[in-house]
Amino acid sequence: MSTSSYKMNMFQAFMILMLSNGLACHVIVNPMLLDASGRDAWITVITAGAFFIPWSLLLYFMMKKSSMQNWQSWLARHTHPALSWILLAPICIHLYLMGFSTVIQTANWSVSNYLPASSAFQLAVLLVLICLLLASWGIRIIAIASGVLLPVVIILGFFVSISNSSVKDYTLLMPVLEHGWRPVINGLVYAGSAYMELLALLLLQHHIRGRVKPWHLLLYSTCIVIMMNGPIIGAITEFGPLEAAMQMTSPYEQWRLLRIGQYVEHLDFFSIFQWLSGASIRVSLPVFILADVLPLRSSRKKAIFILAVMASYLAYTILPANNWTLYLLMFDYFMPISLAVLLPLSLIWTLCAALAKPDRRNANESSKPDTGPPAAPQPTG
């Protein structure tokens, strides 16, 4: 694992998170929102976003209070070393499961949609190998890969959205709240769970140079809300709320509708690029963070840890599981539990930051008077 002291800027950090978190917001929670909220799924995304965007300012407060230091080390100094690990354990478990679920879903989706003669294990080997290299090479390579992949993913997203405009019927978004607020409330769990993944930014903050500003997080969270709502609105207006709710991967189905003129169609292979781009970062980033956060001093120990985690992901693909079983596990357990754990955890972290006293080093530096440059030595006669 790379041990370089490379620090990325905030823009690079957000590009990484948009690929990782974007796969969850754009694809993974899409069928869950349509299943739980139906026609009002787009209202659910906006409603959850109304809470999520102000919530992102809590991250700004914690990052500013900790001076962008290593979050575990900072918690250990201001609480207790043992307590700091207890406070980090939930998100570490979540990060591991995030990578695990992504490998399983990607492998099964690939078999179901375009490689039915292959096994999930064979496809997972290729994905895990790429993610193993990215996680081992470190955050610099992950940032570079995200900078190359994300613009193409965004361009393809706008391309399919604009090209399918002729088959969209926006009247299908109405009537709003036909069955009251209950469907919206049911869907808030899934939108909120995907939004909570931004909490991982705190574990990356010591790899970021410069100061974080409130508008950074407000802009990013707004972009994530828009990213989540785009395919939801597209699914409802192109397929209708009932058909969209029955689809396992509605964004992929939207690619199947795409035609250019009379002769160009079957452009859904672009969706494969989008999915694999997000999956490669969504698996490698959590594993890198885990190796970085855990007390693994040497590069060799970190490399062994990364290899062990990736091997465990591969082992799970041998177990018999289909897309429907995985969907139910995500819908009934993983997403609701993630929200129930990460939201209170963010509030506990905020409380720790609010009660923490300023670091002496930072206090001394800020209180030190500006005396200007040292005076030139006087000649002695």
C-alpha cells in the first residue's frame, strides 16, 4: 500500500465520493425508492434532501473543529482511545459491508443482464482484482481514476436523459401525494441511508489539503440529491410508476429505450461502463479507508489486510444467491439498519466535537501575536 503523503484537494475528494456514493444514490436505492414510495418517490428524494443538505453542515463543523486531522486520532485525544474505537466500529462495519454488497450485486447484475453463461465468481475475480490494485496503490491513484471516470459517467448520464426525452410523459408524475404522506415516509429510510454515506468523508479528511468551507458540503449534497432524483423521474416518466417499481435496475432499462435515428440502438453497453466505474471506486475506497484507519503500522500489514478483505468478498460470491434475495436483504435489513446506526452516530460525533477543547497546538498558533519578520542584528562596535 502506498505510504506517500499525497493530499488531494476538496474537488478531488468529491469526485471520488460522487462515483462511490453516486452508485448507491443513482442505481442501488432506485428500485427501493420506487418500491416503497411509488409515484411519490421523487417527492421522497426531495423531502429527504431537505434534511440531508442542512445535515451536511454537521460534517463541516466536525471537520473544522478537528482541524482536518486524522479522525480516530483526534477522537482518541479528546475522549479516550478505547472509546474512539467504539465510536468508529459502526462505520467500519458499514464500510466493509458496503464493499461486500457492491461486489455481490455487480457480479449478479452482470450475469443477469449481459453475461448469462458466466459465473458470478468469475466476474467478481476481475472486479476484485481491479479494486485490489486501486486500494493498494492508495488514495492518489483512486483520485486520478475518479477524475478520469467521473466526467465520462456524467456525460453519459446527460446523454441518455436528453436522448430519451421523446418517450417521457411528465404527467405520470401526478397526482402528488395521492395516498398521503405514508409512501413518502416509507421511502425516507432508503434515501436517508444512501445520503448517510457522506459520513465517510471524516475518515478521509486528513488526506485533504486546504480548508473545507460550508458551501463545499452544501454544493456536494445538492448535487447528490439531484443525482438521486434524475433516474427516479426518468423511470416514472418513461415506464410509469407501476412498471418502474417492478424493475430491478431501472437506470439500466432506460438505456434500453435509447435509439439514435433509425439504425442506431442497443446502446445499453454504456450503462455497463457507468456501473463498473462506480463499483470499482465503491469497493476500493472503503477497503482503503479501513486499512488507513485501523492500527496497521507497516505497509506490509496493510497490504495483507487489503488482500484478506478482497479475498473475503470473493468467497461470498461462491454462495448461492440471486438478485431477488440480495434485494430483499438490502431492502429489509441493510439500508434501514444503516440509517438507524449512522444517523445517531453522526450526532454523537457532533456532540464529541462540540464538547472537545481546542488542541493546545492550534490554540497556541492562533493566539501567537504577529510580530513580523525578525529584526536584523545590530552591528557591534
